[in-house]
Amino acid sequence: MRKAWEPLAKIDLHAEKKILGQLAESQAAELTYQQTARLDELFDLCETLGLASISAWPNVDEYDEWFRPWLDLAVTLGGFDRALLSAEASLTLERIDALPADAPRYPLTDEGRERTLNQWDQVLDQEAAVRLLVRTLYRGRDAAWTAACALQYTPKVDLAIQLLDEAMPDLRSSTPHQEIAAKTLIVLSHGSRLESWITDSDPVLQALAVEFMDIDDLMSSPARIRDMLKDADGRVVEAVVGRIRQSNISELQDELRRIANEPEPAWSCTNCGHVNPQGTEFCQECRRGGPRPSAAAKAILEGRPMPGKVLFSLGRTDADEDDSS
Ligand SMILES: [Zn+2]
């Protein structure tokens, strides 16, 4: 299967007009003055699809194959009014065509409000919809996230779980995509994967299991907790330290002291996959902030609030643009 994370240069720059054209194919409603001024239905749809982010847009040659059915499904699942969308899209196309050639891009995502994509009873072919949503998990990050939000409400739970299980090995090559699929699996399977993920060799799955497991189940095995606190990957250690804080287990104080007194452990970057050595605060490749279990352990021991996440080091370069894909 093809990968989701394409370079920016492949984005379909004509997609905006294609979206408006597709919406305008439906029978149009008569717009009130307020509707022509606000274009609520259209802006809400664009907001729901996350179109403010380039990672929600189709690449060149993807519109008919993927984005067209995806847009159609989102309209249905969000309960959007097709006649209103049609009229608002036509009006917007007229406004875009009236702009001078050097005008800035017409904004479709100014003031919309996100809607919940949960109206599965309106979907005629629910199995096809589940397959389309799982395929969308391979696209840009924001498209994948929106698809996951819709997938969590599907009544076709067994099919969705089967397809997600099949997709997980492929999605491992991008941690953000892997996390989106894994969280969807956690919701749909009511956490039944967590027991096996907690011993998985993959730090992404292990950290998610630590984060989402019921606190009593997690703390029922202090030996396992101690093992994970010695894990090679800082994100697992950070997840465990965070849960220890919620559980007040006093016999782990010695482990917390050890972690607090050591440099931050090595960690694999969730953004680019680079493995950063011990004591590295920011990813050596993309400068994303890493896990800081040592700082967290110090805060717990001293009764201070947990340290905030440091997302980036200063100085953006082109490498940061990968974040949007
Ligand atoms: Zn990185």
C-alpha cells in the first residue's frame, strides 16, 4: 500500500475548486441574506475536514480516487445540508472567479465550527464507508485524524477492528499515523489490546498501553512497572512516571529518585523516527521536544506540578514543514 506522508510539492493546488465544484453538483437551495454573508454550512464542512491544514488535502491525482468519496461520506456523516452546501459552494466559486489573478487565496476555513461525524444511520453502504475511512488513515495526518474521529462511531465494529489490525504494521513507518490508528483500535475494542501492547517491543504501543490502561490494572504488577521504568525508550518511562503520580504508590519512590538523578533517557522521535541518545532534549533531526521523565520524576518527588511539554527548540527550518504531512 502507498504511504501517507507525501512531500508538500505533490499537493493538488486545484483541490479547492474541485471541492466547491463537487458540492455544487447537488440541487441548490435558495440562500437567505444571512446565509450568503456567513456561508456557515460550507465553512463548517471545511473546518470538520481540517482543511486549514495542508495535511488534510489530496495530492495530485488523488481527488477522484480518494477525496471525492471521502468528501461525500463526510457530508453524510456530519449531517450537512447538501442543498445549502451546493448554493454556498456555487456562490464561493463565483467570488473566487471574480478575484484578480494576484489576489491571495480565498479562505475556506475562517470561522467554521467542527461537526461530529457520527450519523452512520444515514450511510447506505457502511462496509464501504469503513474501508474508505481506514484507507484515509494512510493519507496526510489531519485527514487521518478526521477519518479516525468518524470511525470511532461506526456500527461495523468487527470489520473496522479487522482492517485496523491489518493496517497497523504498515502504519508503523509513521508514528503519528500509527498512534491515530492505535487510539482508534483502543476505542473500538474497549481497550482489549492494551494487555498485549504493554509488553510489546514497540515503544509507541507500550506507551499508549501505559497511558490508557485502567490505573488499578496497570499498578497490579509492581514488577512490571519497575521493568518499564528501566525501559530503553524515554517515552515509555515518561508514560509510567505520569501514571505513578496518579496512583500514589510509595514503594516506587526509590525508582523515581533513580530516574530523577539520571540524565533523560534515550528516545525515539514520534515525529521523524530518529533515535536520540540519552540526555537529548530536542530531536537531533527535527528538533521536536522529547519525553522528560527525569524532570517529571523530580517534580513528583518535590511535590511540584508536572513540567510542561517543550514542543520545539528555537529556529524553524524547512525540516519542520514535514510536521504538516
Ligand atoms: Zn524528530
